[in-house]
Amino acid sequence: MKVYIPTPLRSYTKQQGEVDGYGSTVAEMLEDLDRRFPSIRFRMIDEQGGIRQHIRIFVNGEEVKGLDVPLVASDEVHILQALSGG
């Protein structure tokens, strides 16, 4: 599947904005990304195992709220990160 990485997280993917993802759920896909791009998962998932407040994950245009959402190889996953500050 194609996984689109937001600009603030591209330092983990060697500046790649699109990477291949593998896994049968969002959780497995994020674990796969973390194996290949160490520490990226921590930027998206909190200590309780939930999606961080400033992160949004969309599968085929639909926002997901949990990590147990099933995935197939033809899916497109978009990760968005809100920016804050002033």
C-alpha cells in the first residue's frame, strides 16, 4: 500500500513523502514503518497506544480513529500532522 508521510515526519523517512507500507491493520503498518524508519511510530502513537491528538490517519479518504482498522495492499494511507506554535 502507499503511505503518504507529512513533511514534519519526513526526516524519519530520508525525506520521502511516499513510502510502501505493509500490514493487515493500521497497527501492523505502523509497526512495519517503525522497523524501517526507527522512532517514527512514537511521533504518531502515544504511550497508551492511541493516535496522538495532532495526528490524523486516513485510509482511502476516510479518517480512522483506531489502529485495528483492516488494510489491503491496494489501500492508500495518508498521515496528516497538525502544526502549532506562533
